[in-house]
Amino acid sequence: MKRGCVAVLGTVGASLAAGGAACRAPDSPAATTTLAVEVVHGGRRESLAAESSRPVCSRGLAGAGSWAVQYTDASAGSGLASLQVVAPEGAERPDGTDALYLGLALGASSDSVHVVETRPGAGHPQGTGHVEVRGGPDTAVVVVRGRAGSGAELRTTVRCAQVRDGLAAAR
């Protein structure tokens, strides 16, 4: 973990970043993570974007080699309210992995929720998807493409300006 960082821990799939402090070196400007989401459902195409100065990307939090993204904005109105991605080991391989969890909520009251769950042993598998992670250990790009159990086509790109080391934070 970087010097001066505060880790925000929680349950995977829960709001890890809510209420947490930004992770940055003292006296340095916060790096901005960008999130781009495209949803195609029911003949409609919706493109959403968000930014966060808080760290939303973690590696190792859900086990060695894993990657996670946790973004929540309770004031999102009709925009991107929540995005969670959990990828077990393998997302950094050149061809990525089809094993992942993606949870996407749109609107402040989660008016529209889409889930992809393809991890081995998942209790309620649904949808299909593929995740690739490039970069690391301090910055990364997480790209997910898939079809949710709702039938929506999903494309997400998260450009992680900061990456928390989940294994170090859990010690």
C-alpha cells in the first residue's frame, strides 16, 4: 500500500468506498479514476460516465490475483449509481477471463439493475461476460463486456488512477 493511504474495506459487492477517505500521498492532488458505461436494453442505448477521486480499484481483495472495482454515488439521480466488478485470478492474462461478477445500478433508487455472475461456484449464475485488466500495480484499466441476466448488453471501462492493494490492507 502507498505511504499515507487509508484502506476502505468491506464485503465484496457491498459499498466498499462509501464513507471512506481518498487514498493518496499527503500533499498531492487526488488522481481521478474515470468510469464509462454503455447499456443497450429494450432498443435503447445509454452511455454514462462518472469520475472519482477516491480509490475504486483494488487488487487482491477477493484473493490472490483478483481485481475489484467498487463505485457508488448515492446522489446519482438518473445516472450511474453503482458499479461493482469482481474478477478472480486470470483477468490480467492477455486474453482476460470469462469468470466475473458485475453489478450495475442506474438511478439513485436503483431504478435499473443489471447483473452478470459467471464465477465458478456462484450460487446464482446469470448472464455472460468477459473481463480484462491492463496495467498495475498502481494504475490499471478494467474492461468488461457482457450480457446481463436482464438481457442488457453491457460495456464498462474503468481507468483506475489509483489501485489499492487489498491483500496488504487486509493484514
